[in-house]
Amino acid sequence: MSRLGFLYGTVHANKTERAKFLKNRFLKYKFPVLLMAPVITHQDDISSYDYLIGKEENIFLTIKRQFSDLKLLIIDDAHLLSEVQIDQLLQVAITLNIAVLCFGLRTDFRTSGFLGARRLLELSQVVEKIPTFCSCGMEAIFSVRKVFGKTTFSGEKIAKEKDITYEALCPNCYYRKLIQYKKLKESGRL
């Protein structure tokens, strides 16, 4: 029986690069592998992926009908999938005997969990944290959003604007920036 695995980390943990490296490594040995990602964040980056997953798509049926010869299915940004789609990935592993390896975030820039990530943490037989480091040298476990280079803790959970960037932070630096942000907001300077 194949397994469902979840490798998670903050922004800048090179999750996408690891997923692509793994795919190329298996292809080198003629191992049938497929790299997928949610269409919600990758519609402009279709050339990097073999298949983009629709918001309501049944992943199990897609794999069963179109890609049943696979040995490994790699999902980038799996935290953006629905809980039902994560259940379908487990079904792919168990029923179709295809190993499924998911890469993604655990929480958003406000430390709130993603539904897909939560379900992956509940169902995955293999869960591994990809270490990332804060600029202070401590291990980063949070990601913070920056708009035009300024830290913010407001906005939509998923944002795709070009002026938005993210930074990986340790708990100390994250909460220091959160306190600064709240003080600026209270004083009306934001």
C-alpha cells in the first residue's frame, strides 16, 4: 500500500523547488510521476506543472481516469486544496496504490491554519517539517505578509498581487512585528 505524505514549512522553505527536484529525480529513472498544483495560485505558471487542479475537481477520479499508471503523485501548495480533495488524495494512495507527496504551508500570515493543511496533518501517514530560518538565525515557523515592503496582518487569506511578498519569521520576531503593527494601527499611523 502506498502512503500519503505531507512536507510543510514556511515561505522560503524551497518547497516548490524540492517538489520539482523530486519529480526530475524520479523521471531520470523512468519512474512514472506527476506534479500537480491548485489552479487558484498557479494559473499564470502552467508550464511548471503537469496538471492544475480545479477548485471543485475530484482528484481521485482525475488520477484514476487519466493517470492510473503513476507511481508517485506530487502536489505543490497542497494546503490550498479542500478537505474533500485531501480525502481524495488518501483514496489515491490506498485504492490506486500511488504514493502521494504533498508540499505546502501549515498556516497563513496570521497564523491561522489552512483547511487543506489541517486535513493533511490529520490523515498523512508521513508528516515532515522542512526547516526554515528567520533573519535573526532562529528557526522560522511563521510567515508574515508585506505590502510594498511594509508588514501587514490584514487582508485576504490568499493574495496574488505583485506588490505582496512574504518573510519567514521565528516566534519572537513574528510577535514583535505583530505588536508594532497593532501599535501603529491604534495610533492611526497605518
